[in-house]
Amino acid sequence: MKEPIETLTEQERKVASGLAEGDSYQQIADQLGVSINTVRFHIKNIYRKLQVHSKIEVVKRSVRGEL
């Protein structure tokens, strides 16, 4: 049985949404008013929580409505 996915924070959801829309890390940072390193930190947490290893896997989950 697969472990349940941890819930993403609101900020992580915004970052994942930006990824799904094709925004660059810098564009996401500018939209959220944070540094690019903060975006990278959120992406690292998103990957860990969703148990994925690439941006495309995050985008697939977003398209499927799993986020």
C-alpha cells in the first residue's frame, strides 16, 4: 500500500502551480516576492512530499488535479 502524500503548504502549491504553467524559477520568485533560493527550497520540499524526482512529475500530478 502506498503511503499517503504529505499535504503541500499554500506557498508550495503556488510554486507547483507556477511550474505547471511553465514559469521559470525566477518568474515564480518574482510573482511570490521571494528569492530564487526560496523557490528552490520549496521545490525540494514538494519533491520530497510528493515522492517525485522531476519537475515533469509535479506537472503531471498538477494536471491530474492531485495537488
